[in-house]
Amino acid sequence: METRTRIVEAALETLKRDGFAGTSARAIAAVGGLNQALIFYHFGGVNELLLAALDETSDRRMARYRDVVDGVQTLPELMAAAAAVYREDLESGHIKVLAEMIAGASSAPELGPEIVRRVEPWIDFARDAIARVTDGLPITVPVPAEDAAFAIVALFLGIELLTHLEGDTSRAERLFDLGSGLATMVALLVGPATGPAKEVN
Amino acid sequence: METRTRIVEAALETLKRDGFAGTSARAIAAVGGLNQALIFYHFGGVNELLLAALDETSDRRMARYRDVVDGVQTLPELMAAAAAVYREDLESGHIKVLAEMIAGASSAPELGPEIVRRVEPWIDFARDAIARVTDGLPITVPVPAEDAAFAIVALFLGIELLTHLEGDTSRAERLFDLGSGLATMVALLVGPATGPAKEVN
DNA sequence: GTCTATACTTGGATAGAC
DNA sequence: GTCTATCCAAGTATAGAC
């Protein structure tokens, strides 16, 4: 395994375990069994490494989200897909890393714009997915996809913060079950023809 | 102004501006124009001070939320009230402080349980407010107040993270306008008699 | 209760040997 | 490209004068 990769993996691991405030060059090196000087040789500094790590997890998860979500055409399917991938995220720690980086940006303002650039694709992705399934509905949804997408990303970040704080995923799980149930309900009410309610009709 | 109070205010100010990672004893002292040693004399350590600061902002905001929300009986009123107080929060920075403390807890595990104890009252408060207005509706809402409350608190935290990151409150504003509109719609649809739709009926 | 001084630790960063 | 050694800045914490 290449050194650059090992450093990035160690950085991700440290961000997940110790948060932004606990992710020092020395801590990362210890986690990865690496020499601390390598971080500066390969990345120039800790913040640059953290951005590279964010890129890595973001790309990885985005590919996975596309796999799961791109085929989806109905609201209940989208909810089910979102719940499934988010469960993976809680384990993979991707959103934890994102949340820590966003919170940490306050102490290193130069990170702000860089992180913004890495968050926007996620809001765009959510917007497109939402637009796709709501376009399929026989009614006009009174929530612009753009706003719904912002809310969903915010909600995911907040759930991650609370779930990790409480060390308990049960509330998040219940929320996703609830969402799936609601989406199915909505689909049944407004447009059985395009939803999974096809069997019912 | 008493020293303890000045230290707490400086700690809040620093948390808002520089985040958890940037909130050192020295930084707090500089912000408050205080001697750094006073923090240890009065609070024993930085983390203890931060918890005291969280108590302070939490108590202050909780009193305000109670003022605004306790009289509310309908869903649209609750949405309007929530939007109004949350706008204050974005300015007062209360939720910013909370989000930073939660994110920072990963680097100081002993903070975790203490912060949990300070977050729970907010979920309970939201649950009670939601339960009150949904009990007034003529239909049974398919979302347990407990789950809705968890989602709302998570959403607030996430919106704060994104809003502060982007340095732009417009998306949050639009979301609250949207929420108010939706709540009014729901009230009109399911139960004009108990909502502000009284005039319409 | 407050300030100065200081001890000690941790973190970012680099020079230079290998 | 990697490791050792090291410098310097920043952080926590305390002792002791005032």
C-alpha cells in the first residue's frame, strides 16, 4: 500500500475516532504506524492532508450513493435507498468526517471555502435525486428540490452528530423506518400508478 | 461584572468565533481581556469552563424558547415561533456553541456524557411542544412526537453547521418560510377549526 | 481573587542523515 | 522517499508574590 494512501487512511481513522480537535499530525502518524514527518513531505501540512482525506471519503461515498440512488424512480424507493446508504455511512464514518471538518473549519478559516466546494456536490446530488422522484408524482410538490436537498444534507449531519454523541443508533434507525413508511403512504395517496403501490392497484 | 461571568461570556464568544478546536485557555483569556490563570482558578480547567458556558447559553435560550413556544397551540403557530427563535439563535450563536461542543466531544470523551445531559432537555422540550400542537389536530399524526423532536434538533444542528460554513443565512431562511407555508397548508387541509384558518372558515 | 513567572506537554514544521 | 533530531510556538497547569 502506498504511503500517501496509508496517510490518508490514517487521517480518516483519526478524524472518526478523535474528531477534528484530536487530529494532530502526531496522532495521525501514531494511528497509521507512520513517521510524522511524512505528512509534511507528502501533503505540506495537516490541513492539506485533511482536505485530501475528505476528498477521498467523499469520492468513495459519492460513487456508492450514485450506484444505489441513480436507478431509483419513486419516492419510497428513494427513501429506502437513502436509509440503506446512510446506515453504511454511520459505519463508514463518512458523515462523521464531514461534520468534524465543517465544525473544525471555524478554527482554521482557510478550510472554509475548500469544504464548501466539497459539500456542494452532495446538495446537488440530493437535489437531482429528489427532483427525479418528485417529477414522477401526479401532483406538484410544494417543496422546491433545492430546499429539500439542503434540509436533507443538514438533517444527515445533525443525525450523525447526535447519534455519535449518544453512542446509540436506535433513534436514527427509527427515523429512517418512519421516513420509509411516510414515503410509501404519500405514494399511495397521491399516485399509486408510479409508486410501489402498483401491486395494490 | 463578576469575573466568573466575564470568563463564561468570553468562552462563549470564543466558541462561536473559533470553534471548539480554537477555544484554548489562552484564546478565551485574550477574547475576554482576562488573565489566563483565572480560568483554572475559577473552573479547574478548560473543559469544565466550556460545560459551564454551555449551561449558561442553554439556560438562557431555554427560557426564551419557553416564553415564545409555551403559549402556542397550533402547528402553524409553532412553526412560526420555531422559525422566529431559531433566527435569534443564528445570531446569538447558541446552536453554534452546541454543535461545536458536540463535535468537540470526540476529542475529549469525558465531555460526552455531560453534553448528552445538556442536549436531552432540548429534545424533551421539542417533543412536548410537538405533542401539544399535534394533539389539537383532528387527525392522528403518523409521526411520534419523540421521533419528530429528535429530527428537529438534528435538523437545527445541521442547518447551523451549513449556514455558518457558507456564511449565508438565505437557505436557512427559505427553509423556515417553506416550513411555515407547509404548516399552514396542513392546518387548512386537516383541521381548519383549530388552526389560524379560523378566519377562512 | 488576581497577576507573574514558569514548568511541562503537545503540536507544527524543517534540516539533514540515510 | 523515509527517519532522526530538533526548533519553536502554543497549550495546560501550578506555585508563589501581591
